[in-house]
Amino acid sequence: MVKKEVVKRDIILIACVLIAALAALLIINLTKQSGTVAVIYTNNEEYARMPLDVDAEIVIYSDGKEANTLVVQNGKAYISSASCPDKICVNTGSISNENEMIVCLPNKVIVVIEKEN
């Protein structure tokens, strides 16, 4: 009898956790806001700003060397190539929502989506 009660409580607990997780995911997705500009930072300093409504490509230099290539296309920004060994920034994919970012630690490059006033 005790074992059935424990299993029943476990199922109720799992269901509550799943409902809470789904509610949090729904809230996060509904409150996302599209950004308007990709801000590029190298060595903790602003390097450039690229509006997301204009398709463009920029080569980013860090420490005097070619580091990354940022592409803005169809309102989204992504790193198309990088000189770093792991290419995590390239595999991050495209970003377009406010406060999303792409980080390339070896090249000290950060791309953040912001909303301009």
C-alpha cells in the first residue's frame, strides 16, 4: 500500500514540474522581442553596429588579425567563418532577438542583438 502511494506522489510531482517548465518556456517565447541592430565587440570595446534590416557582411579584426566574418541576412545575424580552432561561434547559428549573442572566446569577439531607440 505504501509503495503505490509513493508512486502516485512521484507521478504528481513529475507532472507539476513538467507543467511549471512548460509554463516558463511559454512565457519566455511570448516575451521575446526582435532586435534592430547587431553590436560587435572586440577586446571589450565596441567595434561596429550593423542594422538587421540591411543585408551586409563585415570582416571583424581582433588584435590586428582577421578573426570572424559576420553576415546579416533576412533580419538575422550569424558568423559565417572564424579563424578560431573550435568554430563554436559559427555553429551557434543565427540570432535576431534582443539580448541574444554569439561569442568567440579565442578571438575575443562578441555579437549582441540590441534594440535601438
